[in-house]
Amino acid sequence: MKKELIKIIEDSLKTLGIEAIPTIEVEVPPNESLGDLATPVAMSLSRTLKKSPREIAEELVNSVGDKAAFEKIGIAGPGFINFTFSKEYLYSEIKNLLRDKGKFLREDIGKGRRVQIEFVSANPTGPLHLGHGRGAATGEALSNLLEAAGYKVEREYYINNAGKQVKLLGLSVFARYQQLLGAEYPFPEEGYRGGYIEEIASTIIKEKGEKYIKAEFDEVSDFFIDHSYGIMLSRIKEDLKDFGITFDTWQSERELYGEGDVKRAIYDLKTKGLIYEKDGAIWFKSTPFGDDKDRVIIKKDGEYTYFTSDIAYHRKKIERKYDELINMWGADHHGYIPRLKAAVEALGYPKEKLKILLVQMVTLLRGGEPVQMSKRAGEFVTLREVIEEVGVDTTKFMFLTRRPDSHLEFDLEVAKSQSSENPVFYVQYANARINSIFAHTKEKGINTDRLCDADFRLLSTPEELRIIRKLLMYPMMFEGAVNSLEPHRITFYLQELSGLFHPYYNKYRVVNDNVEMTRARLALCEAIRIVLQDGLTILGVSTPEKM
């Protein structure tokens, strides 16, 4: 609908002799009584044509050649042009959806461009929590969305396994190991205290016995760090697998040091005159690229900062020649964005091609009350605990019911309820209801072949026309979700579509004594099912046949 409307407006502008045609914006009016789609193009042309927006709008409306596509064209406010499509147009488009759903639902926006999306990338120092799960669900849905739009997507997980945190993990396990064996050993003040620390220490006792009871941590640190982080990483991978999240590549931070990537990145910046020494430390000159101050990359004691390996990591990404890079970070990393964009630009990559999406934390509730912390993780409820209680589909969908950069409250009781309060149940149940309708038609021997040839003119109730209009908005919504990198728009849309279908199902009999009416309503149901399944698949949520 949007694409055809833009073409009609462009043709009308040419008819008026306007050669410099601006980018034509099309939007959905705030109230359905205003029409199906609207454009503010008259206002954007006012200064150029030196006419009032309403005057331009009137000329444009009068010049529209294909008026058969519209039931009404109106002008509102300072110059908005509102278009209401005719029933005949709506029927022809729903027919096209059923004839070739792939072609109708989306166009090739990406055209094969390569995009890398790095998401989750949790430190392997503890179980995944809900914030990680929200990032995982969003990252996977975004990857699916861009793939559906014609991009070639690579999903990557960055393993932070070379810094202070993994050393602290090893020390925490070492301390618990000593304590379990009866030794008096102080637990590190900033150590990890979850039950998983004791689990790892117990496995070491089971495998190695008292082998390290008299050792100092510095003597055995490599073993405790590697063993502990290895176990945690394998658990993270298992959690992600069970959550239905897959990655194409796993990039180790350690490898960046071991394979010389960090030294090469520093050398590249040094040859550009962007590295200098001050107060015994080595600095990257990031301020020329928009950062508020220069950044230390090697401390006085010779230790590298976290930022240094990030520079090397993104240099390696750039070498792989992606057309676009997308990082998904926790919202607490907001202040880190300018320095990384500065580094990317300093390395010769357009910083606008690096997009960083922030994911806010999640508050877990049970019946409106905050949930107590997990005994196993120590500080937070784990993703696995929530998955085991409410299921993968529900967990994913709930994570995607808000913009990722906005706070989310996740109520376990709502997530488990089988009612309209539970958004994923509401959407999946719409699909299941349609499946049950078609199972019933099969039992009755009703012909459901070539429903695209049904007599759509029989779909004339306000509810049916509203559903058709909503279905025809899917491609526009899809395009907007792709261009804004916002897969949650699909979640909103599916809830709205289901909100139209359920009352319709309760009010009208799809299968009735009128054969032609039955086929027309079955065709409408099939179109709804096509769109529901397409959207749920992009979100990584299943489409159960029965519920």
C-alpha cells in the first residue's frame, strides 16, 4: 500500500510540473477515521513552491489520476493528505497476499549486504541473567528480521576471557576450593558468591582431590581461571542453545592478544600519529574523532585496558569487510559509545556504519511483587530459571514487548496465564484457533483449494474490513522495523492483529451454510495465519497448531 501510494503521489507531482520531487513520507494516521495512510508532502513543498501547504494539497488531490484505488482523499490540519483505500483495492491486495505471500510480505531491502550483529557477549563469570536473555532474544529477532529483508547476517558472541573478571572468577573458585577442604582461606572481597562457585570447586575436588591445598593462587591461577571460565562458558552455550539462540562465530578476547591483533591495532594507530605517552601510560588520541577526552590503552604498570582489546576486536571486524556492524550492549555501557566510535573512525571505517543498540535490564515480578534473588546465582535470577518456569516462547516474546532501551517488568504469573493478559498466548492462540477452523473444514469435506479465488466482496463487515486493512499494513510495518532496527514492532503488530481476530472469531461463524461466504472467511483466516506465522518466525517463537 505504501509503495503504490508513493508512486501515485510522485506521478501527481510530475503532472503538476514539479521536477525536484522530495522524499515522500507516508504514515498511518493517529485515528482510523482519518484514513488508511497520510502524507505531509504538501508541507515539505511549501517553501520551495512558495505556496501554502493546503493550496499544494488541493492541487495534488485534484491531480491524482488513479482515483479508483481510493474511497476518499481528504485534507486535514495544515496540509496533511489522508487516503482511504477503496474496498475493491483492499480485496485485490488480499488476493495478492494469498497468491504469493513471499513477494507480498516484503521486498529485498538488504540486497545481499553483509551485516555482523554482536550480541549477548556476557562475561563467562556467572550464569546468564534476564538482561542477557533480553539481549539474546532481541539480537536473534533482529538477525532474523534483517535476513528476511535480504541481508546476509553473521551472529557473533565476543568472549571476554582475558581481563580482571575471569581472574576474579578463578580466585573465587580457588578460595571456595580451599574452604571446602577445611583450609582457612579468605574469600576475595569482590569475589563471585553464587552457588555455582561452590559447584565448580566441588568438581575440582572430585577430579583433583587435595592436589592444590597447599598451593598459592599465583602458582595455580592458570588452571583455576581456565577450568572455571571453561565450565561457565559451556553452561552459557547450553543455556543459549536451549533458548533457541545460535551464533555463527565465537570471538575470544584472549585470541586477540595471542594472535597479535592487539599489537597490530596499536601499531596502526601509531602510524597515524594517534598514540602518545603521558604520565607513564600509553594513550589513544580519541578527541579528534568526537570523544570528550583521550583514552588510556596501556596503564603505567604495563597492563592493557579493556578498551585496547575492543579496538583490536573492531579492527578485526573491519578487516572482514562487513557493510555494517551492529553491537548490542547493556544500557550501563552508554558512556562507552563515543570512544569506540572514535576508534572505529580512527581505523578508517565510517563511524555511522557502526550502530550500537542498548538493552535495559529486566525487573522480575511474581503477581506484581519483586522476586527474591536466586540461591544458585547469588545476585540475580538466572535466565534458565525463568525458561524452566514459563517456557522459551513466552520468555522470548515477553522480552520483545517493549523497546530494548526501555525498562521492562516481567511478571511470571502473567507469563504463565492463558488469557489476553499474556501477549504470547494471545497471539499463538489466534494461530491455533485458525488451525482448528481448517481442521474442522477438513472433517466436513469443505474445499479449501485456491482460496485466493474466493469472492472477497462478501467480506463487508466493519470487522472484516478492519482486519484486511491491518493485514495489508504488514509490509509497511516490516520495512519500518528493518530500517529502524526494531524487531519489537512486529510484536506490537501481532498483538494488534490478534486483538482484531479474536472478537471476530467470537462474533461470526467462519464455517456456515453459505459455501461462498465460508470460502471468503476461510481465505481471510488463511491470510491472518500467513502473517501471524511470518511474524512469529522472525521473533523466533513457535506457532503451535493446538493449545
